[in-house]
Amino acid sequence: MPTPLTDQLDRLASFEPAPYPVVSLYLNARPGATGRDQFQTFVRKEFAARSRTYPANSPERESLDKDLERIARYLETELQPSANGVAIFACSAGELFEALQLTAPVDQHSLYVGDQPHLYPLARIESQYPRYAAVVVDTNSARIIVVAAGEVVREREVKGVKTRRNSQGGWSQARFQRHVENFHLQHAKEVVEALDRIVKHDGIEQIVIAGDEVITPLLRDQMPKQLQERIVEHVRLDSGAPLDDVLEAARKAMKRSDEDSDRGAVDAALNAYRGGGLGVVGPEDTLEALVNGQVEELLISASVRELGSLGSPSMSAAANEAGLPEPVVEATSAGEAAEGDPRVVRRADELISKAKQTAARIRFVEDSTLLAPYGGVAALLRFRV
């Protein structure tokens, strides 16, 4: 089941390069120490600086100024206090305006003006905050929590029979114990059935289990293979733990799992490449494979700064004819570049867009050393040409 974030990425990836400035704005919407938003000064300052790079009264300048007006109005009237981040894409001349308010945080403000949307940060957020299910369970109750893009989108409770201790001994105690075990087993079956329905309905690929030493083995025994294969980790957590504690424990478990699986994915791509099989390395060959629709999974460094030389992609013909400058990234109000060489940023966006257009999975590899010898990019392929 696609999330609003996934839907937006898919739409933006299909946007053709335009002969007018296309704005990609990412803002950290979390309030500062005073409780007020911290991005208004950044937006005004950076838009004014960018507008001055276009001739007065030019179509490009007019388009950009209209974008600033609409973005400012959106931030003032439509941004919800609960949002931790916001991503806005605009080009009034190209009839583009997409805005997404995020529960997942955006680490810093950034503004990118080019001839197409800057999607790398948005795809990165999607990768960092995937859809998963957290199951918090004990012998008589369970909570199944579905999380997507850092936000709880579904919560289901499963109640079992609450049993009491029996103080009698002998045969009575044995019968009572079997009675309790039957209740526990039935509860485990009901939890697994509910989880299986949710996993199928929501298209969940990863599950985190938080349960005690009594219920956890029962759950595993009752789970069909397709559920067992989705379990990321078992964590120790009290069944009555607050939701924030559950989400934090699950987030850490997901991160550990991703780091472990990154190396396996890179090794698989390298081995396939070395054997002349379904693998490719390097930005140019990977981009070609994406254009051909060959890529099953794109592997790319988790930070644009850590990407090696990705070549120097030229701007689109439409952008060149309009005299647009090379894409520029401004990262913070202090003026630090967050994402390095604009040409590298542009090529990274090409890779992300082509992956989205061809339904290839995208894996951001956290350990930059794994892909460093290959320009920060590799891929597993569906087929050879």
C-alpha cells in the first residue's frame, strides 16, 4: 500500500525537465527553543538571493517570484503544528506545486533551484522511515502498530484471556497449567491471524516483535513461513510501554537490520558483476541499466557528500536554451553546502528518478566505504541485455 510520500516521489519522478526554474525546498519544521518556527528567515533570504540571479521582468524571474508567494502563503496558512518537516516542489510556469508535510524529521533547511525536482532527500527519508509493523505482546494482550514515514497509520489490539495463578498442587496444578497453556496458545494464534491480515493488506515487509520469553516462542511456532521471514528482530520491552518507547525501540532495530543487510546487498551486486551476471557497478553503467529497465535494486551511498565522481551530466536542452544556471544547492542559513558538487547532486537525482520510473527498489547504503570504490553506486539487475 503506497504512502503519500511514495505517491509524491512517483509523481515528481515523472516531471520532465523544464525551461523554467523548478524549486525544491526542504524545511526543518520543528520549533526552536522559543517554540516558534525557524525557517521563515531562511526562505525569504534564499529566495531573494536566487531571484537576483535572473534578469528583472524575465519569465524565469516572474515564475520564481510567484513560487515564493505561493510557498510563503502555504507555510503561513496550511502547515500543521504537528509537522516535523516539509518538502515543497514548485514551478508556476510548469504548473507544478506539490507539498508534503512529514512526521519524519528533515535535518536542515535546503533550497535547490534547477530544471527538475531534487528528489534525493525525499527518497532518503522514504528509505529511513519504511513501512513496518511493531508487535508488542504478552500472554493475554497484543498491540499491532503499523508505521509508515515515521507516523503511526494503524493500530490494532488483540485481547486474550487473562489467567490467574493457582495455589493448589498435584493433579489440580497440572490441569490448571495445561488450561493456562491452552489459553496462551489460542492467544498466540489470534495474534498471528490478525498480524497476517494486516501484513497482506498493508504490504508490510518488515516486522519487529517485542514480547516475553513465554509468548515469543509460541508466536514463532504459529507463524507461517512468510511471516517468519519478515521478522527483523525480537526486542525486550514491557507490554505496557508507552508508544514513543515502542517506536524508538523499533526504529533502532530497523536501523541495525538495515546496516546488516546493506553489506549483503552490496556483496551480491559485486559478485554478480564479477561473474558477468546480474550486477553492475559505477554511476554511468548503472544509469544506463536504469534507462533500459534492467535494475531490480539501486544501491547508492546514503549521503550525496560521500558519493564519488559521478561524471558531469549536462543540463537538458530546454534548460540550456532558456539560459538557466547550473543547479545550485544551499543548505543552511549559515551558508554551508549540505550536498556538495551540484553536478553530483544532479546525477544522483537522475539515478533516483529513473529508479522510480522503472519501479526499481532503492537502497541507501549507510557505510560509504562499501560503495566508495565504485563511485557510490551499484545495482542488482532483473535481466541482462
